[in-house]
Amino acid sequence: MIIDCHGHYTTAPKALEDWRNRQIAGIKDPAMMPKVSELKISDDELRESIIANQLKLMNERGSDLTIFSPRASFMAHHIGDFNVSATWAAICNELCYRVSQLFPDSFVPAAMLPQSPGVDPKTCIPELEKCVKEYGNVGINLNPDPSGGHWTSPPLTDRHWYPIYEKMVEYDLPAMVHVSTSCNACFHTTGAHYLNADTTAFMQLLEGNLFKDFPTLKFLIPHGGGAAPYHWGRFRGLADMMKKPSLNDHLLNNVFFDTCVYHQPGIDLLATVIPVKNILFASEMIGAVRGIDPYTGHYFDDTKRYVDGAKNISADDRHAIFEGNARRVFSRLDTALKAKGK
């Protein structure tokens, strides 16, 4: 199988965005706050939004299954209070679940959390548990910066985050470390904030000793790990200066990277620097970069082409990147697939 571990519902029917805009308006004027029941999206609308977009590209590019979560830039945890985030997360997670029910062989859901700046992460637990127990979610997206580019939360190694980690361990649920929209003009959302966050998360984990407390905790750092693979020597040197174990022993039993890197040299570098066991196939298709590369004539986010084209990846390595590693990291996905005889 070709398993894409990083997909977002970026093509949801416009009614979702319209409802969200009314919710945001209702923060200042409670009379304008919409009810959840006012959002009406039919199964036919969901089918149309998927068949013409994600499913079409999956079929064209040869991927079989996508781990599907709400649109990252729409999480916008910095907007409103916890109740606003909780309502919004529940709506978005339910839509991804409905997509997975309409297309059970092609999509499996992962959850956004109802995070809010300055709010105890314990408040995220009910939504997390609901998504696992009722929706069959196989992973979560964890935003290390709910402030939207101002970085007001403690590092990921701080005990502040432990309530979520405890549940991740309990359910063997990996987290993709994924920020949302930047509301800081210094950081373009997808070109800077996302990649900054990937690099920052990796460095936070390097500085700490989180995996001594949680030896089975699993993080997926998206977008190829930000700057981490490109500056691997710097990070190895910093680990040495800090008297940490080698990165292989310190982090690589728990930290993984995806292939959302949008050119061949980037994938070649990723597969040269990072052990194959730590690389999971992903595209984040119809996401940050949607155009066609004039140098190749193919879509930038058609990442399967780069994995297929990498001369330093063997056939066994490709199998691990495309399927084996995802089934190992997302154990709940593996269980669900085996239940279907796959």
C-alpha cells in the first residue's frame, strides 16, 4: 500500500468557512454566534469535495490511503477562547470522520485538538478520547504554538504538555507536531511559520529528556523536519556540547519525519541524512504548494515521484517509506488495516 500520513481537509464545502466566519464574528457580538446545528453539509457535498480533489489526485498519483485531519491553517487556536476552539475542533473532526465513513478504503481520520493559548492541555482530553473511541482516529495534530506565531507556550518537553502525552501513550497515538495560521506578520504561515515550528520542535526535543519519561511516545515532524535534516551536523554538534546521547539514541526511537518536501534534491537529502526507518511518506496534497513546477511539469506536491526517483532508496526502503513505517508508527492504523485483511 501507499499510505500518505499527512493529508488535510483543505477542500471542505464553503459552508464550513462561512460558519466559521460567523463564529469569529460572534466572539465580539454574541448575538451573531451561530449554533452548531446551523451548519448543514450533506454527504453528497462531502463526496463531491473529495472525489473531485483528493481522491482524484490519489488515483492519478498512485496513493491508496490518506491519514486525514482538519485543515491546519483553519485550526487557528489563537482565535477566541477554549469554548470557541472546542466547538470548532468538534465540527472539523466530525467532518473528517464522515469523510472516512464515506470512503473507508481511502481515508482514516486524525484529530485536531481544541487548544487555546494559556489553557491547560487537560481540556483537550475529552475531544481526544471521543475521536479515538467514537471515530477511530489513529493520530492527532499537536500545535506547539497555539498563540499563532508568538510562542507563548512552554517547550514540548515541559510538564505542561504531559496530560496529552499520557493519553498518547495510553492509546499508542502518535502526534504530528503541526502549527496553524501565523498571526505574526514576521512569519508567513506556510513558508516560514510551519518550517520554523518543525525546526523549533526538533530542537526542543533535543534539549530535553522527554523520552526518559515517555519511552513509547511518538512524534511526527512534518515538512521533512524543517531545517533538521539540512543542518544535521549542527544538531549532532549541539547534542554533543549538551552531553546528550547521539541523536540516533536520544531522539530517533521516537521522532519521525515525513516527505512533504517539494523537490527531488530535498528528498534525496532527507533519505541520505535520516535513517529510512524514520521517514514516512506524505504529500499534504492540495495544501501549502498547489502549483505545477515549471522545471518538471509536475505538481510540486506529487511527492511520490520524488521517492520513486531517489537513487539512494532501495526497493525495500521504498516499501518501508510508503507503508511499513506508517503501519509501525500508527499502530492503530495497522490494527484497522489488519482487521480488513490488508
